[in-house]
Amino acid sequence: LIGLVVSIMPAIHAEADTGRRLTNSVGMKFTYIEPGEFVMGDSEGQFDEEPHRVTLTKPYYMGTFEVTNQQWQAVMGEVPSQMKEPEYPVERIDWEQATEFCRKLSDLPSEKQLGNTYRLPTEAEWEYARTAGTNTAYSLGNDIEIIDDYAWHANNSGESYQKVGTKLPNQWGIYDMHGNVSEWTLDKYDPDSFQKYTDSVNY
């Protein structure tokens, strides 16, 4: 699926505070994320997941829920998903379709009037929102026993997508960051990028 970032006019951006929510013209909800610093990567992960410190210097709004079929249809006109229920996450889309959705959403007259522009989050923005200020393997902590309360996964979903927002959110109020469908980010994969990291990477 898509994780969406919304960029707002500076005046609105300046007035927003931690925890502020935004709802756009097609019913998508967003959560305000303060700038901050975190360690991105996984020391026990793949060779290209070298941990490194990242500083996000600008606030942003992150989609509170995965984009639903209903919201996708409102912007794109048709639903590509296998499971087409309105409140289920849109699936079976590629990166180009995801970025085109952001472009078309930004071009809606109601969004232009508000000065809202949309894009996919960078991988750093997505991971920062996922960790929600924690330094554990999951934003819910290291206790894998409670993962069922926060995520749909292969062992509790019947190997099927589920309605968005039906599990608990993370500490910042964002849902389905640990399961349900995979989410696109803005970055294109660079297998050598881990060699370029420094102790502090600004975004």
C-alpha cells in the first residue's frame, strides 16, 4: 500500500502542534509528526540495514491509516484491489501508481484551495513514524506476545487483508504500521546506500 505524507501551507504548518489531526477532502486522516532524531536500521537485519543516526529537521503529516479502497476510488476512479470492500486497504498497486495517486490527490480543487500537497514518505520518515519515539524492535516494545493486539499478520489474519484501523495504534496514534499490507515509500532502493551513511543523516 501507500504511506502518505502531506505538506501543508507554512501558516498551517506553524500552527500545528504534536498530536494534531488533519482530515482532507476525501476523508483521509493524518497525524502531525514533530521533527526529531532516531537510529534507523537493524543490527540484526540484512547487510543493507546498517544502523545509523538520522535527524528529521522538518515536521510532516503522516497518514493515520492505510489508504482505503474508497479513498483510492475517489481520486483514481477505479479500485485495483482483489478485496474491494470500501474500508479495506488498497492493494495490488505499484510505486508509479502510488505516486500518481499522490499527484492526482494534490491536484483536486479542494486540496489546492487548502494548499495541501501530497507525496510518499521517505523511508526515514516512515520508519520514524513507525518507531514512534521508541528504540525497541516494535513501537509496542520488545514483547512479541502482544503483537496480535497491534498487527494483522500471517498467523492471525487468515492470510487475508483486513479492514484498516481495527488493531491498536502505536504511541503516536498511527495504525497498521506493523502489519496488514506493505507500504510504499518515496525512496528507490540503492543496494550500496548503507555504505554512504554517516553518524548523522539529515532529511
